Amino acid sequence: MSEEKRQEAMELVGKAYQLHMKGEVDSAIELYSESLAVLPTAEAYTFRGWAMSYGHDFDEAIADCHRAIDLDPEFGNPYNDIGAYYIELGQPDDAVPWLRMALKAKRYESYCFPLFNLGRVYESLGRFELALQNYRSALHENPRYAQAAKAVERMKQKLEATQTAPTA
């Protein structure tokens, strides 16, 4: 693999990501695909899948994540993303192994996301103690993660309500 090709591909990923963050998802998908034509990378596949998920094309998003994992099994993002897509598809049990693999990935900068998503899984299953534990872990991992802070408070309230609810 030539370093020039990798650099060109990653520059396109960077430009695509900027468009993606501006909400120009279709243009971002085009640039992610252009990057893949130059040189397939785990990043381009993962982020293209993420962009496709905006249109609820979860099957293609999951397929792109699998392609990313095939290229770089140590890259954590695609594992978390597959888990998140299964949550969106209403299949929380299918999400758990993927989220756990994200937590084991060596090349990952945001372990707060799979922790938060595990919290979402356990909350959806009514397992509020486990949800709270994972939300707290996500917040510990990233103290500025506002969604995790809100989720911690929500779980505390739910647990308090279940403890003070009258029994029949």
C-alpha cells in the first residue's frame, strides 16, 4: 500500500466527514465512496455506513461495518456502530456482543459510546441497575458527555421510583 494513496484516501474521508457534520449526507456518502475507490480503509467504510444509517439503510450500514472490520479488526468504531444499528432496529440482544467487542478494540478513542449504548440496551430491557452502571461508566470515560449525564439522572429517577412504588 502506498503512503500517497492512503493519504489521498484519508483526505477524502476528512472532507466527507466535514460535509457529514454539516448535514450534507448524500455528498458525504459520495466522498466516502470516492475515498474507497482510491484505497479501501476501515474509516471510510465505517463512516459511509454511519452516513447511510441517517436514511435508515441499516442493512447497508452494517455491511459497510463488516467490510471495515475485515480491513482492520482493531478499529473499534464499526463494532459500536453495528451495536447501535441493532438497537435502532429493535434488536437489543443482538447489539450486546458487538458493543462488548468495541470495548475490547485496541484502536478506539471513544469507549464512552459502546458503554452508553450498553446502557441503552439495558434500559430498554428494564434492567435499570445495569443501565445506570454503563451510563456512569460512559460518563467516567468522557465527563463532558451530556447524554450520558442525562441518562444517569434518568436512571436514578427510575430506580428511585421503583424503590418507592407501593407493592400490592
